[in-house]
Amino acid sequence: MTVNPKKLRPYDEPPKRRRTLIPDAPDTAAIGFLVAAALWFVVATGIGAIAIGLRLVQFELSYPLGIFGLSFELDQRRVDAAFVNASVFGWLSNAGFAAVAFMTPRLLGRRTVGEKLLNVGLAIWNLSLAGGIAALYVFDLGVNAALTAMPWFVDGGLATGALVVTGVFLATAGAAVRGAYISVWFAGVALLALLGLTSLSAGLGLFETFFGLDELPSALASVFIERAIIVLWLLGMAYATLHYVVPRAAGQPLASGGLGLLTWLTWLVLAPASALAVLMDASVPFFVTTAGAVATMLLLLPASLAVANLAITMSGRWSLLFRTGTAAFAAIALAFLLAHSLLDAIAALRSVHTGVGGTDWELGALVWALYGTFTMTALALADHAAPRMLRRATGAGTLGNAQLWLAFGGATFAGLALMAGGMAEGALRAQGVAPDGIRDGVMAYRAAALAGFGLVALAALALLGHLFVTYTSGEPADYAVPGQTSAAAAGH
């Protein structure tokens, strides 16, 4: 006689798993930061195209808001500031946080401590930045450089977000940081630098708002903070990411740990000193700016060491460079690293700065740094990390090829056009040509730069589309998750 199994009553059914308001699963914060980075990539390149376009049409707009006497202002300086902030704090910083959240547990073989807190930091950072970008079009920018032009309370929000990420990183690393892989050392210094610089910017803004501050000290502090953010935070995370992804793309260990440590030490000494080079004022002692200029030139040393070390790491795997993938993105990033380091060294010469300072040359060099070195590094990270975070297998495909060639070609062409226009502008200015004549003389260069940067904007759309297709159409794949398997660090 067959006995039917007892039918479960409603209260016998196992409870359904409820999703928490703040995600806590492994890699959720890394995925969130990467998606936020891709969205900001699209926004930043769109604003960048407008910024270059305004150089062609010389358009300004003012619209009163009727609130506390404020008005919406659209002009070249404000759009330029929005472009730089969206690029640095939006696209590249979110990509840097994604790299930290992805690499740290895999390098240390343990799960991230405080995944929920990291997701809170994600929200704080991006909500603060969105409000800050909007505020750039409303509040007075004063004498501030672009990266310190947002209101002090926005900088405070960014500092809070950086504090959360840095705290989670340090809690996860713990005492293991002493013997950790070199990428952990680069990332640790970069995070601490970002936290310190955003806090300093917020503090200076708060002091200036409530107590007043002379324009000269404020302007000097502003340009110093801006330069330091680029050479300490962005460059530090570029080194951390490249030292992580290249060995894994090649399937071989880093060629020389000692050379990696030497790269870290030279960068750590030279990068802070190089920020002194921007303090161009008679009130600043000559030896201070000279020391900064020398340090800027010597930043070619850690760049060359990194390129040599990672090139040797790729030995026997050169065929990877001829196909779309992590290795190809990283190789282009390394080429741009040498190029933009050389440009910075040249611009540090006083004779060169006199000729091209304040021209489109500076924007062109910035494009090569932000959308050459750092963007290609971020794309290398996305190519390697996205399938592992999303647990989906994905191939390069059309969208992967589009990211590589559009970003590479667009950044190269736009940067060259702007730098050539800057040299032409400097020559015309030295000849005493009137402003209208200078504007007509560089018009073709700016039009070419706009076309080139439009290609970078298409690359941003390709990245966003690639992430979407990977998540929705990629075949499920198993990857080790740190803290859940004994092989947590293997295969990553």
C-alpha cells in the first residue's frame, strides 16, 4: 500500500529569503561602482563634447531661478568644471572604487568586511557628486580650480564616501597588508590620499565660506589639491589596477616584485612633490616650484619601471595584444602612461609653460591623461572583472572592439588636435594677434577635437551596452568568490 506524502501546510513551508534594502552579497558593491562608473562615463563624455563645442560657438546662457537670488549660468568655465568633475569623480573614481572592491578580497583571500557599508559609501559618493555637478551651474566658482569648485558641503559628502571605502579597505586588509601584493599598497596610498584631499577641500571651502580667505592662498591651495588628486589618486589606482590585470591576462606572475616595489616607492616620493609645480606665483619661493617641476619630470621613472615590469610579464604572450581583451586595453593604457608622463615633464619646463599655458594644450594633455591612461586602465579592469562579478561568460564581440578602438582613436585624435591648437594659439599670442584672430586660427583644431571626442562618447555607450548584454545574455559561469572557497584567489 502506497502512502501519499504529507502535504505541506502553509506554515510548514520554508520561509522565503527576503532581500535586504542594502545589498550584502559578495561583489555587489564592486558591481554597483562599475555600473555607476559606466553611467558617469556617458555623462562625462557628453559634457566634454559640449565643453569643446562651446569653444567653437562661444555660447553663454543665464536664467534666473527666483530662489535666493540664484540663477542658472551656462558658460565655458562652468561646463569645463562639470566635465572635469564628472570625469575624475564620476567615471574614473567610481571605476577606482570598483577596482578596490574587486581586487582587495581576491588578493587577500578573504571576503570584504562590511559589504553593506561599502554600498552605503557608493550611494553617498554618487548622490553628493550629482548634487555637486548641478551646483556648479548655480553657485559662484570663485578662484577655485575645477576639482575644488563644488560647494564645501558637496566636498564633505565626497570625503564621507571616500572615508567609508577607505575604512572598509583597511578593515579588510588588516595586518595582512604588510605582505600583500603590490596593488594593495598602491590602492591603500591612493585611497588615503583621496580621503585627505577631499577632506582638505571641504575644510578650505568651509573656512572660506564662514571666515573668509584671501583669493591668492585659496587659488594656490585649489590648484595644488587638483593636481594632487590626479597624481596620487588616479595615477595610484592606475598603477594598482595595471599591476593586477596584466599578470592575470597573461596567465603569468609579475616579472619582478622588487621592481614593483621600486615603482611604488618612486611614485610615492615624487607624486606629492610634483603637485608643487602648479604653484606658479611670485609669493611662492622659486625653489618650491622648481622642486615640483623636477619631481614632475622624474615621474617618468616610475612610469618606465611599470611599463618595463609589465612588458616582461607579458613575455611569450604577445599574441594577446592583437586581439580585443584585457591585455590590449592594458597595453594601450601603458603607452598612454608614458606619453602623458612625457607631456607633463615637457609642460613643467618654464619656457614651455610660458608658451602654451592657458591654451588648449592643457586640455589636450588632460584628455590624454584622463581618457588615455586612466580610461584605458578602467576599461581593462571592466573587461577582466565584469564577467567575474556578474558570473557570466562573455566574449569581446562587437561592443568590446568598439570600446577599444573608439576610446583609443578618439582620445588620441582629440588630444593631438587640442595640443596642436594650443601650440598655434601660443604662437599667435606671441605675435600679438587679436583675440578674434586667435579664435579663427584655432577653429579647425577645435572642430577636429570635437569629432575625436565624439568617438570617446561612443566608446562610453559601448561599455554601458557591453555590461548590459553580459548581464542579460551571457552564459552563467562559475568563478571563485573570496571567503567562500579555498581557491578564492585562484583564477582571478
